[in-house]
Amino acid sequence: MNDLSRDPAFLRGMTRRRIGRRDALRLAGMSAAGLALAACGVQGKGVAKPTTSAQAQSAVEKYWTGKVRNGHVDFANWPYYMDPKHPELKQFTAETGITVNYREVIHEMPSWFAKIQPQLAAGQSIGYDIMVVTNGIQFGQLVKLGYLVPLDHAKLPNFTANAGARYKAEDFDPGNVYSIPWTSGMTGIAYNPKYVDTPPTSVLDLWNPKYKGKVGMMADSQEIANFGMFALGIDPGNSGQADWEKAAAKLTEQRDAGIVRKYYDQSYVDPLSRGDIWLTMAWSGDVFQKNVSDGTDLKFVIPQEGATIWTDNMMIPKSAENPVDAITLMDFFYRTDVAAHLTEYINYVTPVPGAQSVIQADVAEATGDRKKLLDAVAGSSLVFPSEDDYAKLHTYVGFTDTARQKQFENLFQAITTS
Amino acid sequence: MSSRLRAALTPYALIFPGGLWLAIFFVVPTVVMLSLSLQSGDVVSGYAFTFNWHSYVDGITTYHDQIVRSVIYGLAATLIQIVVGFPVAYWIAFRGGRRKSVYLFLLLLPFLVSFVLRTISWQFFLSDNGLLLGPLKSLGLLPQDFHILATSVAVVCGLAYNYLPFMVLPMYVALERIDPRLLEAAQDLYAGRTQTFLRVVLPLSLPGVFAGVLMTFVPATSDYVNASVLGGTSNTMIGNVIQNQFLVNQDYPVASALSFTLMALLLAGIYAYARVLGTEDVLEVAAR
């Protein structure tokens, strides 16, 4: 047995410099690094959108031919978008025999996109057959990259019969080629009546020096850009670079005057109820759910200049394993009874107008607190906006090319990440 | 196998597991990031390697404020940690007695809770009308619009708090190792308590302080949780910008370029620091 610890050759090897070998290693490392640097390109896969209806129809047939029902579907959604007991899904499984794995894994659009993009680019399954995506920048990227399944409307009878006309003609996906809405919601102003005596009526209340250091704004560039434009009376739908620059200047002025406390993601609700901020940009359903769950008395208003309406949409990623089961479930949510039941819990705008009469019928049957709650839902302009309400609502700025989108984001992120 | 060959291969066999680990989880990602920082394109049409140096220029010109601010916050947090942590380490090492390990455990106890949750609990504590400020305001000791959250102070204090054990533990180890006979010798040579501390304890503890600074300054400077949870409109750190560029804008080149800029800056800073106050020099000073 050779005792290594006493072997002088070994000790020398462990302790002395070996310039020659180190140099050789360094050289090899550098050339490998050089090769690797050039090999690390990130693949993009932009595809052309079908332009004629015949092309679209053939894309639908090409995808759906030979697809069969597998008896299972994986559904990725946002939190607070369904009763935690999932009564609708239990009903669906009882009626169709298709089991549903429902996961609240989407919390933010950009990071969700960043998470699934590499898998979709490689043509691998993301583990979900339905995902719910907001009509923002990432929606456009998913379409452009060809990651979405063209929907076969023959498999969507309830959607065809019950969806509101508005939800069949959305700018971001005309003709519902790739998506059908889950719900819509509004971005308006929420305030805490404990600190704000006169209810805000205008977007300009967010610029009021009276509320210095107590105003919350959103960090999302599309959300904040819209409010900057509302303050100047610009319609975001028809805006251009010059309008964006004016809006950015208006928002910078608000920040530099010390009026803005912070630029928030979804975390504005707790500071609002604690009194760290008194009024803030907010999403309609959040405030309602906070009031119901924690007994707070927060208020939400649609300012007179307008508010943003957004839509979260169900869609099937191209690599989905159970597309037939997925589209069956998507259509199930367009039954008026199912849509009504869902809306009673989540309090966001339903794309099924027929749900209102079902909820009204439920009000008649309910008693006590439940009756009061349902009555509030059935009559809420935040759940069933009137035509006048819709007239005050604007969509996000849409982008046709990525260079303009980058300009836009850089402009507004310079404000929120100072 | 001949014993000679075995002897020749053994050093490489010993380094193999660690080397493989580093190659997979450090070298490969670093090379990928370096490559990304020199690419151009966008997420839809893809990124291609074009030796695009502009990402560095763009990143630095747009975000130099945030880079400088991060370094200042990191330094401020490190200084607070030394001031707060040294007495704690000293007390545990010299006055802890038999319960030393209990005190060390107590020091680490809050850190069994998740980093983000700890920081969010500070939000509740420091809230404008919360546990700390609410009573002071109702007593009239503070003006109504006084606030700590959304200021630099909140972010720096959060950083100092979150990385404190990494400062205290190395200082504790250095102090604990000091031979009591050295202190007795100092007293025998008529050194008072102050003289003993300044001439014996402090120099011998410097390697611990040095290690503590390395372990806290680097993560504190690149942190993004504290600024996003405790900060306001003008407390954004470079970590927040990098996160935003990666996840929100999907501008991978600029994000990677900023990461490399930060890395280079920190390495240069540490190198300068080590040259000025390297451990070996400290020991020489101590031995003098």
C-alpha cells in the first residue's frame, strides 16, 4: 500500500504551481468559451398570422384533425379567480367524466411568459392545456410566436350562443381565433374613506398635492401610461409617440412633486387598508374581495376621464396534451348558469350577459347576508357595466412592432424604476 | 494500476466533484450570460450573437444612478452591521459563558423564516400608523406625515437587518479564537482595558470583520427584495432594474450586461479592499 500523504511527488503535485498545465487549461477554457459565446443565441420563432378566413379555417382543421378526448385537463389560472372549493369544476367532472387539475400558478404576466417561453420554443408541453392570459404585450407575443392553438368554433356552441357581442369582437383577437375571455376587469381608483373625505371623481385627484406621499400608482408600464394619458384627455387606443411623451412628462411631474408614495404591483391593497397610502390605482375585483374577506371598507371608483378595461383570456398552448378536453371545459364556462355561479364568487365582469338574470333569480331565493351580497353583485356596475360605463373604458395601448413597444416600455419604466 | 499512476491521478480525482459542480452551475451559466450580454435582437425574432457592446453602454448610461445608489446602500448597510454586530459578537464571545451556543441560536432564529416574509413583516412594523409610528404620532412626538417606509433609511436598515448574521458569525469566530492568555499578558504589561481592547482584541478580530464585510457587502449591494418591499419611488437598486429587464422587458442583453457590470464593479471593489486590508496584512499588523 502506498501512503499518499507521505509521497513527496503527490505532495509536490498538490502544493506547487504547475504553470505549463495551467496555461494549457486556460487556453482550452478560453477557446471553449469563445465557441460557447457564439453558440448561445436565443432562438425566436416569429410566424405569420393567417390573413384570410380560408387560411384560418385550414389552420383550424390542420390542428384539430385526429385530436381526441383524453379524459383529463390541466388548467393554469390566476389566484382569486374561482371559489377555492371549485364547485364549477366538480360539476364539469360529474357531467363529462373529464377530470380537471386546477392550479393558481399565474401571478403576473411577464414572469409567466418568461417561464413558459423556453418550453414553448422547444415545442415541449408546459404541463397545462388551458392558461389565462391578459390582453397585454405578452398576449401579442404568444400570437406572433405561433404558440397558440387556433380555436375550432364548432366545438364552442355555448360561447357562440351566450358570449356578449363585445367579447366576440375584441381588438386584440378579432374573431376569437386564439382565445375566449375568462373575465374582464377595470383599472380605476381605490381609496380609503377613513383618510379621504371627498371621494375622488377625476384621475387628476391622483395629482392632488393634498395627498402628497399618499398616492399609489402601478408599476406596469401599460397601466401607468393609460392613467397619464387619461389625465391629459388622450385616448390610449389612438395614441402615438408624442402622446406617450406628454403622458410620461405628466407622470414624472407627479413623481418629482413627491405625490407618489410607491409604484406597486398587486401589493397595493394592504398598504391602502393600513393607511400607508390613501388612494391608488387599483383593479376592480381586488378591493371588493378585500372588503368581503377582511371586513375593510375600501371604495372603488371609475374616474370621469375614463378607466382601463382589460380582459383575461382562456387559450390553449400549441404543445397542449389534452386540447379537446381543454376546449370542452372552456365552452362549459359559457353556460349561463356556470358563468353566473362563477361571477357570484369572483365579482369580475363576466363575458356572459345572460348571467345577470340567473343571479337575479338567485337573489330572489337567497336570504340574509347572502341575499345582500348577491344583490350587490347583480346590480354592480363593476360586474355588469352599462353602455355608459363601457363608453368611459379604454383598452391598453396595442403594439404592432417590437421596436415601438420597447420605446414605450423604456419611456415609462424610466419613471417607475428611478 | 501502478501506484505511480494512481498518485499522479489522485489530485485530479479529488478536485473532480467540486470542479464538475463549478463547471455546470457556475462556468456554464456565466458563459451563457456573457454571450447574452453581447447579443442583439428581441424575444419574438430571437437573439443572435453580434458582439453588441451597446448593451453595456445603454445599460450604464441609463442606470448609473441606480448602480451608484446600490453601492452606497450596500456600504451604508455594511457599516451599520459592523457597528451593531461587533458588540454582539464581542459579548457572545467573551461574556457568553456556557450559553454561547444558545445566544448564537437566538441570533439565527429569525433567519429560519423566509427572507421575503421577514422583510414584509417590517412593512407592518414600520407602517405609517403601525406599531412603531402609530403611538408616537398619537402622543404628538412625530408630525402626522412622518414616515419611514418608502425612504432610503428603510431600505438600508432592511439590508443591514437581513444580512446581519453573516457579519456577526465571522466576527464571533475571530473573537472566540483569541487566546485568553494574550489578554492576561496585556494586563501583566500594564495595559488598561481600553489599551487591551485597542491593541490586542481589535487587531485580532479584524480578519473576522474582513470576512464579514465580504459576506454582507456583495449580497447587500445586489439585493432587490428590500428596495421593492421597503423602498419608495426613488430607492430602486440595480438588482430591481436587472430583474425588471429580465422578466418584464425580456431584454436579456441589457439585463446580462448590467449583471456583468455589477459583477466587475464588485470584484474591483473587493480586490482594492483586499489589497488595502487583506487578511494576511492584518495578521502582520496584529503580530507587530
